[in-house]
Amino acid sequence: MFKFLKEKLSAFKKKLEKREEEIEKKKVEERKEEKEVREEVKEEREGKKVGLLSKIKTFVVEREIVIDEKQVEDILEDLEIILLESDVAFEVVEEIAAKLKERLVGRRRKIGEKLSDIVINELKTIIQEILDANRFDFDEFVQTRLREKRPLNIIFVGVNGTGKTTTIAKIAKRLMDFGYSVVLAAGDTFRAGAIEQLEEHGRRLGVKVIKHKPGADPAAVIYDAIKHAESKGIDVVLADTAGRMHTKKNLIDQLEKIKRVTKPDLTIFVDESIAGNDAVERARMFNEAVGIDGSILTKIDADPKGGTAISISYVTGRPVLFLGTGQEYDDLVKFDSKWLIDRIFGDI
Ligand code: GDP
């Protein structure tokens, strides 16, 4: 997980350390020079020379411990490339760079404090702030909302092949582990295979799947699932939807109709973390076209980069709810910025 990004950040830190060593070396030379300046100041005090007191102040205070703009520009040049190569979306890279610049330029370094540590720690803090900007607790939401209405209707949107059906099954299993009852709605009527796929998950989990024939109106399928849940006192309807149709307009029209008819409590976008900027752009598109409440990123276990997870909530303004970490039903972790940061930065 995140091997590529971790290696890049590690190399980046080493480079900073090397640069720091060079600065230290320069400092030793400067100290020698400083001694000479002190001599000159002494002479200045004794009236032999003029105007050097201010020079020594700059020398000792600013040049030694204040991080200057040039240093930050050099750091950012390397870092921006690393982040872009790791699938962090351009606008998110810009945000990180601007914040880093704001926090580093002019900052005083304490004696013994390493520049590389300051930069890495600040970078971690900024990424964590970006990840935490849109927090949402799925479990709390389900618990609270069920006090007001039953069943809850949760629909899943996103293109095929990214792990959407598996994710629906994982969420079903998770809800059942918490003691809730669920029913699945086979709302991807565009592909016959999608209905069978969901049925297979239903069989394995012992969950009923409401389905119509391929090509049927998905809004009607989900509506039926809601009616079924109402009559049986089932807590949550989890509805699949088509990810692709003949045209994008068809797809959007269909999703809009589903939303209008079935009034979902949550619309969750699912995509795979390994798709990088493609996943981020799809999230943006689905959010703008139909509105999403949050995202689930699958295949995080197979993602060497990690940038998708960093970017998706920033770009959509909606939280990441869960991460898929494997093919088994239990391979689903509730999104936690600290968990992600620990995995990206590890022991760097
Ligand atoms: P859909 O077409 O979007 O419904 O995709 P599927 O649910 O059929 O998943 C496509 C493939 O991705 C399947 O082989 C899944 O087992 C696999 N998959 C789903 N989620 C994950 C995950 O979090 N990690 C890994 N490694 N594979 C996953």
C-alpha cells in the first residue's frame, strides 16, 4: 500500500537532510566569519569602525535560523512533482504548496530542529487538515436516522468494474454485524451480469435481493425494495445503480429519476483508488450531475500512490466514508485520516 509515494517521500526527506548538511557545513564556515565580524564589532565599539552591529544581528538571527522563501521554493519544486506523480489532483497540490509556503517562510528553527522534520511534519498536518475538512460518521448517521424513519435508502453510484457491487456487499455485512437488517436492490438493470453478481453476494450473505428483468426501470426496482423493507420491518435498503449506459446523458437522467422517485438518505459514490485522477474526475462529474454525500474508495490495498484518497474529498467537498482494503467482505475500513496518514508516511 502506497509504496510509490512512501519511497518518493523518503527520498525527498533524504534530499532535504543532505541539503541541511550542506547548510550546516556552510554555517561552520560562517561561524568562522562570524568570529571575524565579532572582532570587527569590537573594533566598532572601540570606535575604530562603524555600522556593523546591525550586520551581525542579521547574520546571527536571520541567516542561521529563519527559513527563507528561496529555501521553501526549492523544497516545493521537488514536493509538487512527487505529489503530482502520486496522483494528487493538481488543485490539491496547489493548496498543499500554498499552505506549506505560508507556514514555512519566515519560520524560526530552534537549535537542533531539522528542516526535513519540520517540512514532513507540516506536510502531514496539512494533508490531515484536508482529509478532515469533510468529516462524516456513517455509523452515527445510520443510528440517528433510523430513529426518524425506516427503512433507510442508500444508493451507490459510480462506473462498473471498480468494486461497487462488492462494496455494497461489504456495507451489508458491516450493517448486519452491527445488528441491522438489510435488503439489496439490483438497480443496475443495464447489465444482466450486474443483477447476477448482486444475487451471488446476496446468496453468500443470506440477504434478499429485489430484482426485475434486465432493462427494467431501476427506480421501480429500488421503490419495490423500499416497499419490501417497509412491509418486513427491514432497516436499510442498499441499492446498486448502473455505472454506464449508452450515453452519459442517459445515465444522468436515470440517476436523477432514481433520486426523485426513491429519495435516498445517502448517495454514495464508489470508485477505485488505483484509478488516480480518473477516479477524482469521475467523482467530480457524479457530484456535479446528481450530487453525492460521500465516497468509498476501493482497492486501496493495491494502490502504490495514495493521491486519490488525498484528493477526492477536497475536490468533491464530500467526505470519504470507507476504504476497501481487499476482496473479502470484512476488508472495509471506516475512513480515518490518521489511519491513512500513518500508512502513507509510515516511519518516514
Ligand atoms: P463492479 O463492477 O464495480 O460492481 O465491481 P465488482 O464489485 O465486481 O469488483 C470488481 C473486482 O474488484 C472484483 O474482483 C472484486 O473482488 C475486486 N475488488 C473489490 N473491492 C476490492 C478491494 O477493496 N481490494 C481489492 N484488491 N479488490 C477489490
